[in-house]
Amino acid sequence: MVRNILSIDVESWVHFYKDALILNHSTTSVDRKVLDNNYIPIALDRIFALLKKYNQKATFFVVAEIYDWYPNTIEEILTQGHADCL
């Protein structure tokens, strides 16, 4: 039985920026979180609202650094009923 047909990769824009390799080698995790500027919690709140509106669940794949930055936001994935998060 298929439970989820949607998966969401949770990564910050700092992980995708064209100079991300330079950023990741020259900045600390704290520096990258400052650059992220709460993008992840804001984006996930919007995603949660859409999923709730359409009564849908998703599987979330989360970069470990994101969990370190925003553990409460990531815990919200479980609270929202998206139990298949990795």
C-alpha cells in the first residue's frame, strides 16, 4: 500500500547556491544558518499549510544540518502527521 506519493527534500538555499562549495568550506554551520535567515521554517510552514489544505501527507528527507539548526521545525513534520520523515 502506498502511503505517500510526494517527497520533499528539506535543504537550505545555502546548500544549492552556485558557490555552495565555497560557502561550505569557508563558513561554519552557524554562519550558514545566519545566511539561511529562517528560510527553512518559513518555507516549511507554507508547505504544511498546503498539505493540510488538501489533506495530503508527504515524506520529508532532511539534511542533518537543517535538523541541527531548526529541531522544533523538523519535529513539526511529525506533529503534522508526516511520520515517514528521514
